[in-house]
Amino acid sequence: MSDQMRWRYGDTKPVVAKVDSNTVIKIGDLLYLSDNKAVPAANMTLLSDTATTQTGFSTVFLGVAMQHSGAGESAPIRISTSGIFEFECPSAVYELGDLVGIYVNTTDSVLENQMLTKVSSTACAIGRVWRYQSAATTSILVYLNSTIMKW
């Protein structure tokens, strides 16, 4: 997926994190922290099942990339650890306050860098739906909050 500014409003509580020079990060990517470096969701290895993978991602969720980092670049980037964002999602009706987590594409055996889905457990969640939609939608407003940067 290409760079896409997903932040819509609210305090982003930005941090600056290291990036490995072999890692490509796009604006809008959901990031986790590994070895003290920001890493896009798709780089995470899938675990035994979807819920376990979502829980694993949730425990190391850092935030949303606000800057691009290309191949060969190792300069630190700005990451939003909080705020209201708009993300793609599987078509469904999303209620206000529904829990959302990283989308696991089981067909391609990868986590999607810029996609969320409804989850049933707070352990799997990285945010909550911020705006009710009366009909099925493939784009939702969500409040995200970094697990790593919470007090």
C-alpha cells in the first residue's frame, strides 16, 4: 500500500523511533516495536491462529507512521501513538465503541499494514470505533492508543 495520511483529528502524542535501514515504512502503516525499532505490521510473523496473532501485535503496538522511511534509510521517524484515524476494514456494520485490531490476511499469511477489523477481546484490540455507521462500510474512524506508550 502507498503512503496515506490516516490521521483525522485529536492529539497524536508523537514519538520519534529508530528504523532499521532494511525496513520500508509507509505513512499510515500500523507499527510495532521490535528490538527498539519501529516495524510495519506485515513484518510480524503470524502465530498459531488469528486471535493469538492479534494479541501478539497488540502487546507491542507502537502507533501509526506519520513519516515515510524508504529502503536504505535509517533516520528516525515520527509516529503517532494516539488519535482518531481512518482505516480500511472488512465490510461490516461497526458500532460505536466496537473493539478493533490488526487485520490478519490468512490467504496471504500476513498482517495488513493499513487495515483493521472487529475483534471480540480487549487483548486483541488496539483501538475502538469512534463513529457509528448505519450500513456496512469498508472504512472506519477509530481511536487508537499505543500499548507501548501507555502509562
